[in-house]
Amino acid sequence: MKKFFANKGNNASTNVTIPEGFCYKEGTVDSGFIIENSTGDQYVLVPAGYTTEGMYVRDFWISRFEISKGDENVPRSVMGANPWVNINFYDARTVAESVGGSLISSEEYSRICMWLVQTQASDFESVYVNGKNNGNYSSTRKLTKTGSNSDWQHNHIYDFFGNGYIWTTEKSELYHHHHIIRSGHSCNDKNATCYPPANRTWAKPEEYSDITTFRIVLHCDTEVEEE
């Protein structure tokens, strides 16, 4: 890990701890601070803060894109690739751990939702009630390539609205053995509801589908320090 004196936004600065092998790419802490490694994989810093449930979450790095499959099954967070689908929870977790990361927890996912609202990258209704047209809400659930539409990024995170379901580490309280998957998606009802990113549903961890993928989280050793 290395320290980087970063632009926080609104004429403020802060110290950011960047994971080994990554360098600053662009952006501010408040609007999406992007880092990139030598192979072009990009991650975005999610600053520490609270979820709507009142839980405090430490800052972390989230893959800017849904994870795609690189050569020799190396996970990639890059633009213009097909999301890595047909992978179950256990295999996705192993892949994330192979690069020193983890799958996203439900608390971390909820923190992103709140951060988007707090920074006005989106509004409360779009994040928590109706996703509207902020992402891939195809009624056929056909996934698009990562980062395929510049309008579908919020605080520099692509495809958080719509596109694939995301495996989380949360276990369902309702259905024994199931894991929570999260993502906005469309619903073919008469109101054409677009379920928001905060939406949660469940899936058996040993099963896979062509609309379920994952993101990788890298954790910081220390929290962002304001100067």
C-alpha cells in the first residue's frame, strides 16, 4: 500500500492509500477516484460512511466494471469485455481471492447506494425505488459489454444500474443456504418497473446463470484521512 495526496473535491484534499501495483488514473474522492494497474484493470474508491440502515462501512475499492474473464481465467476490470457469467458463488469467491480481493458484502453494496445519493451522482428514487433508464434495463436480460454506454456510469462505476446480478457474501435470512444477489433489473409488468440497484434477491450458491456475475473488492489498510 502507498499513500497518495488526493483531491477530495470542493477545494479539499485527503490522503488515500492505494493498493500495491496500482497508480492514480483520474477523478476525485467525492466523485470517483480511479486507480489502474499495469494491465489496465481499474478500481474506484468508495469512501467510508454510513448505509441507509445506519451501518458504518470503512472505505474500500470496487472494480469499476463487472468482472470479465481474461487469459488463463485471470479476472479483469476493464471496458469493452463480456461480463464473467455462468460462475457460481464459490468459484467467484475463489477468483476474487486469487488477486487478493473478495466478493462484495451486502453492507459494502449498500454503502455504494448511499454514496451515489450523498454525492448527487443519482437520486434516492432511482437508487432505492425505480431505476428508470440509468442502465441496461433490457426486458430480455441480455447483458451488454462492460462500460458500453458512458451514460451508465455513476461516480465512475459502470453498470451499477441494470446489467448482471452481482454475487454478495450475504446469506439469505428467508431461504436457508441461499446467497443474496443484487442489481437493478427490468420487470415485464404493466408498469414496466425498473428495479433499482438497491434491489436484492437470492440464488443457490452452487448454481450459476447467464445473467449473474460479480465484482471484486480490495480493502484499505487505513481509512481516508482528511487534511
